Amino acid sequence: MMRLWGRKSSINVQKVLWCLADLGLKEGADFERIDAGLQFGIVRSPEFLKLNPNGLVPALEDQDLVLWESNTILRYLASQHDKNKHFPSDIKSQYGSEKWMDWQVGTLWPALRPAFLGLTRVPESERDYPAIQKAYQEANQLFSLLDQTLASQAYCSGKQFNIGDIVLALCVHRWMLLNESFAKQTGSRADLKNIERWLTQIKAETHFQEFAEKELNIISK
Ligand SMILES: N[C@@H](CCC(=O)N[C@@H](CS)C(=O)NCC(=O)O)C(=O)O
């Protein structure tokens, strides 16, 4: 049985849980999950650091293979555990999705992260509001690139839902939640109709609703 380490409130753990569910893999039967990170601790323990020396979640153990980096875990699950061919595996779809996954981790999240951390993890008295708004507005610009792609195709890599859509949708969801909870501090959210249509479709057709956060986990006071 696979073992997944990580708390459900982590966006990167949510990616993995959602992917496992879409692949038809069940907690208790196909994998076990151990709460780790933030209030659960564990991530700085010598045992966990042997699995992931970064001290971050998620980490996945599958027999003697240990993986960290959520997007890599998704790639692994799609290539090794997709018995029913849920995700497309032709080269065009595969690399179309890879491109967006690298963009999510290398471009999009670094832009949005200061707004997210600034509003949910930094105490109010210490917040850098101009930096928060700048980050949010930069994310608006970046999401407009995804919106342009979604104007001419249903999903990030073409006609079929793919693992790239998982990592993008959770970021889009967080971007929307941030604006709902902190409209004044983020400034306006770009009105991106193709992204909205795509997210509505994803909510209806996948396990998104079970794993995406219902509200922001705000741990700063
Ligand atoms: N690039 C890594 C980032 C992992 C990461 O930053 N994880 C956060 C949660 S989203 C974490 O472990 N934070 C420390 C904690 O929860 O204690 C990935 O995609 O897996």
C-alpha cells in the first residue's frame, strides 16, 4: 500500500489526494495518509527528513520508491497507477500538461505566494500591503495567459482533463478565495471568463470539491 504524508490543508497535498481520487485509488485500500506539517509537526523529525530532506509535505512512499515535489508525484501516479487511462497519454497532451505544471511551480505560484503568505501567515501588524497587492495583480496578469489558452480548448493540454489541470485549478481556486476574503488588500480580481467556465466544468466532472479548501486556512492574527 502506498503511504502519503501530509495535512489536507496543504495545496500540494490536495493535488495528490485529488489525483489519487480521480485515478480511483482509495484511502485505506490503496494508500494510507499520515497527517504531517504545521500543527501536526513530524516534518522536522529525523525519520521524516530521511524521506524528504526539505522537511515539506507531501511525500509519497510506494514500496521502496520515495518521492517529494507534488507535481512529480502526480506525474508518477499518472504514469504508474492509471490503469483505466483516465489521463491522456499521447505526447501532445502529455507535454502540453508538463509545460503548465512547470509554469505553475516556477512562475505562477512564486508570483501569487507573497499575497497568500502575506494575508494568511503574517500577523496583520507586520503585513506589507503594497507587496501583497502587487503580487496579486501580477497573478491576475499570469492567469490571463491561461485564460487565453482556455479560449480555444477545453483543458490546459487539449480536449481532455489532465494532471496539469489539477495543479492549475487549485491555484485558481486559492486566487479566487484570496479576493473573496481580502478584496480590499488584493485589489480587483481579473474577470477571466474562460477560466471560470473551465473551473465550473472541473467542479462538475472531477473530485475537485472533495479536496479543494472550502475557506482559506488563516493562521495569522
Ligand atoms: N514544491 C513543493 C512545495 C512543498 C511545500 O511548500 N509544502 C508546504 C505545504 S503546501 C509545507 O510543507 N509547509 C510546511 C508545513 O506544512 O509544515 C511541492 O510542490 O511539493
